Amino acid sequence: MTNEGSPVRHPIEIVSSDGEVVLRQFTPQDAEDIFSLIDNNRGHLSQFGDDTAEKYPTLESVRKSIEEPSNPNRLRFAIRNKAGVFVGSINITPEGDDPKTAEIGYYLGSEFQGKGYMGRAVESLTNYGFETLSYESIYGDVVGSNETSINVLLRAGYKEISRQEGKIRFTKQK
């Protein structure tokens, strides 16, 4: 975790059960990799209404978001493959009014789709959320037309619980 306004000193690291993916909590040293992936995937990241590309127009905006997070309770992780290449990001955010519930969110560079990275990342962070952070329920909201993301959550054991305003909510219980 971070102290508000200060960078992560000892980043959390989570390795997938098969060792193919490593999640490591963002540090300022990740800023260039994060910005490069976002910058090269702006259209891809924006296609389902996600605001990641617009929130981070510059390298400095990425660096500032790591050093001074808008929500210090959100844990944000770089997803790297076993070769150490940054392929995407995943985060888990506690629900404001329910400390036993959290939201999972993620993005992946288009060039890294179809390799199983996100499925491994979602499974690893979900398990970490239940086992280490003591969440009892984790959910993800997905735009109904984002078949790839829907399939990631379904394969990770999440179940559809509602549809509202074009989004589908999936949840997984401990």
C-alpha cells in the first residue's frame, strides 16, 4: 500500500500459479512502460468507453498518478509476462461503503491479447483479494459488447449478476 502522496516503498508482487505472469504494484520506475503501452493503444483502450487513454495524455501524468494516486486505497499492478515485458495493468479497489467488497479493473495492450495473460492476472489478483486482503466478494463491470473481457471474467469463475445501462456486472464470492 502507499502512504498518501508517497511512492510505494516495497511493492506487492504476485506470481501466477504457472509462473507465466507477474503482477507488481506500480512504482515510478514503471511510468515509461505504462505510458508507452497506453500511447500505442489509445484507440484500442477507448473502444468500449474506458477513459484510461484520456486520463494519461503524457508520461508526466502517468508518473504523477503513481506518486500521488487519486485513490490511495486502490492497488494498481503492472502485468508482466515471464520475459518481463509490460503487457497491461490490473487493479483492485475496495468498495467505499463495504470493506468486504472490491472492484477489479484491467486493460491489456492489443498486441498481447489471446495469450492468456489477462486470465492469469485476474485469477491471481482475485485469489490475492480473497486470501490476503480478506474480501468476500469481488466484482467487475464490463460493457456488454466487450466479449473478450466478459470471457476473461467468466473463465475466472465470475458470474453475471446484473445488467444496467449497457454494462454487465460480474461477481465472484469467496
